Amino acid sequence: MALHDRWVQERKHERYYKLAKKLNYRSRASFKIIQLDNRFSIFREGDSVVDLGASPGGWLQVAKERTGESGKVIGVDLRPIRPIEGITTIVGDITDGNTMAELLEKFGGKADVVLSDMAPNIAGHYSTDHARSMELCMFAVDVCDRVLKRNGTCVMKAFMGDMIDGLTKELEKRFRSVRITSPDASRDTSSEVYIVSKGFLASSDVRPAPVHKDEKKPEFTVKGGVI
Ligand SMILES: C[S@@+](CC[C@H](N)C(=O)[O-])C[C@H]1O[C@@H](n2cnc3c(N)ncnc32)[C@H](O)[C@@H]1O
């Protein structure tokens, strides 16, 4: 990255970081979902929301604020999330059947919105990071197949690369509209984008396999590569 671009990015990070502190958000990431919600109307009062990759909790705070008292919000992450009033959290790996089973049990119903800000540990190797990000995205798609209501919305983070078309095709099978976007608060890395999918079709053609605890991790195929 050119020196000037790096300077601009650092200033932006600092601006959002200070703003997050001032407004008591747990992470700069809060502004990404705020900007996405302002543009794409993700949340409505009373919505049920599943947030994958939720730690430290910036998106959870925004989801709760925007769905209000009657909103139901649950967050899942590998890392613990400091408690937030009115929000249920689960510590676990969403690619693990035990965590998926715990999510289905604790959430106990259908969601209006599935969010995923999950990011793999960055290897610094473009195609490896992209492939890992695609795998996490396919798990987010799997969560949609299991819990999303007809007409529901999904927002997921993805790292751009050659498998992105395969992922968007999977999403287009399931949603009426699929848009790839990059909110101002994002653009952390040149490859980070957000995919906003609206109007879940809840098609009976898509039947997720039953979840079994302690089962081998399923494999997902995205056109352009097997994950
Ligand atoms: C960018 S952070 C999320 C920030 C969060 N949206 C916020 O506003 O505070 C990405 C998170 O994804 C989580 N993550 C990565 N892989 C995961 C997995 N397989 N299951 C659950 N969480 C995962 C990481 O632990 C990390 O906390």
C-alpha cells in the first residue's frame, strides 16, 4: 500500500476509534453496521438477530439499539464477549456442530437478520485468507438456511478473491437481492467487502443436514474451489 494511502487509512481508523470510545461502542466495527443499516435498512424494531463473529460486541450493541426492547439478539464468537444487557452470547466455533446445536437451542426460533463479521486469522497470504473467509461465509449461509425467516436479511463480511462469484451465486439462489458493498468505516484491507442479501426465499429445495454434536465438520463447495 502506498505511503499516502496508509496515512489516510490510519487517520480514518483513529477517527472511528475515537468516535467509538466517545459513544461507548466496543469496536470501530459498530460504524460499519450503522452505515450498512442506514443505507440498506437492515434492522426493524422487534427483530430477532443472530450475530456470528460478534466479539467484542460492537455489532451486538448496534443490533440491540436498533431492534429495541422487544428485539432478540444473540452473538456467537470463538472469544468470550463481555455481557451486554438483554443479549445472549455463546463462546464457540460456528464451524463446530456443538456450537451450531447450542445456537439453535438457545436462539429457539427464527431470525429476521443473520449477521456475520467473522474473519479468519490473517495468514497474510492472499489466496489462503480468501479461501478461509469463503469457508466462514458458507457457514453463515448454512446458518441462514437453518434459522432465517422468509424475507429475512443477511449481512456478511467477505474477503474478495476468485471464489466470490461462487459465493454470490449461492446467495442469489436464496435471496431476492444480493449487493456487494464497502461502507466508509470498512475498507480496512483492500479486499474486505460486505455482502448484503435481502428477501430470503426460504426455498424448500435447500435442506440443511441435521446438526449432530461431535460430528466431523462438513465441507462446502464454492464454484471456483473446494473449501
Ligand atoms: C472483526 S471481528 C468481529 C467484530 C464484531 N463484529 C464487533 O463489532 O465487535 C471477527 C470475529 O470473528 C470471530 N470468528 C472467526 N472465526 C470464527 C468462527 N469459526 N466461529 C465464531 N467466531 C469466529 C473472531 O474470533 C473475531 O472475534
